[in-house]
Amino acid sequence: MLAVATDPEWANLVEIHGGDEVLAGLYANPPIFFPEPPPATAPTIPGRAHDLIRLGVPQAELNAAGSRAVFKALVATAMMWQQANPPCERMEWYRRLTSPEGRLGQQARLDRGRDIGDEELRKLLDKVWAKSIRSPAHLLAVQDELDKRPRLVLHDRAPAELFRALLASNNPSVLRR
């Protein structure tokens, strides 16, 4: 049962029963019920990151690119982990990778068929985590670079140039799909 006070003085109490509002009466000091706050949200890690950690790099890709494919997969999972909402902790990522069921961690531990050991694995994972971090300034620099690059579909004009021309134009734009 959820009770909600209807006026600023909390004089009227309305009880809601299955969507029907029934006036419960006037109270001098009515009880006020608030719904419990939602539980703290757990980070939402994309399923692809979980699958990549659990299943590892596919054998065909591993045969073709070797440890480079493993490094690429590690960077991809670290980036997905950091972009989760809310962001996840690095130690949780480490824990998942180094758990017995983490095939990607097992693949990262092997370099050309030899076990690299705990210390080298930690250094590798630190390197991967550092490589996967992108600052907002870096992302803005990449965005600016892409906006200034001419596009064939725009008749060799840059998107930023066309956007400025559109803003300066007095003619209403015609949007096409």
C-alpha cells in the first residue's frame, strides 16, 4: 500500500488501492509513506565484454593474428568496462580476467606458447588499461579532426564547413533522408 499526502499541510491522505484513489480521511498528523529508494544500480557491462572475457578470442582469429588479437580484445573489454554506466573499477576487470573461467585471461597469460607469469600479466593488464583510457580532450581532438576532413559524399567539403555555411545561410534548410 502506498499513501501519498495531497496538500502542503499533509492534512489529506490518499491511499491508492490497485489504481483506485480512496479518500482515507483527515488526519492531524497523518502517516507519510514513501517508496523505498531503488537499490544502487550495478554497472551495466555490455554482454559482448562478458562473452569476450569468458570465451576469449576465437581460434581462427588467434591463429591469424596471435597475441595482437588478444591485446586488441583486452583493450576492447577495458574500454567497454570503463564506458559502463556507472564506470567499473579496474580491479573488478582484473578479477574477471584472471578468474579460472576467464578464457581471455588465459590467452593473455600465454605468449608464443609460454606462460608469462603473474608479474608480466599484471604489467600487460596495466598497459592495456592505460591504453584504453581516453580523456575528453582527446575525444574532442578526434572529433575536430573528423569534422575538418573532406568527404566524397559531401562533394569534397568538410562537415564543419557545411555546418558553418548552413548556420550563416538565410534560406531555411530542406531536410532530406
